[in-house]
Amino acid sequence: MTPAQRELARHALGLPNGARRSYRNRYFAVAGGEAARQWEAMVEAGEAEGGEPCHKPSSRFFCLTRKGADLALDPRETLCPEDFPR
């Protein structure tokens, strides 16, 4: 996961925040845009899922896999067990 991809992944998780815990797992990207290209690379690496059109043809939905979410965490941060059950 590149630094740019990690930044996108952290945004998808709602990090950073005062609770040091993720509270979501979603990212909407403009089809064909730089963010979508970064997410597509994460999908290929097994760090994310998605890429399907949503709401409108120009929008793509992505979410992190457990592997990708773990890579995005800073020390002492945790994942919401509702989004990432063990």
C-alpha cells in the first residue's frame, strides 16, 4: 500500500479520530479519476473490494478488506468489530 493509498484507506475508515477506532468502511470515487485508479490498484492487491458503479454511472464504490484495513491503521488504532468481525 502506497502512502497515497493509505491516505485514501484511512479516509474510508474515518480515521484519524479521537476514539482511535474506525467507524465506517466506504469510499466513493469518480470513475476514471486518480482516486479510483488508486483504489483499483488496492483491489488488485487484495486490500480492497468494489469498483462497481453506484448511484450514478460516474461514481464507483470501494471498501477495504481486512488486509487493507490493517495496513491503514496507526499504532493504538483499532477497527470497528461491526465492520471487521473476527
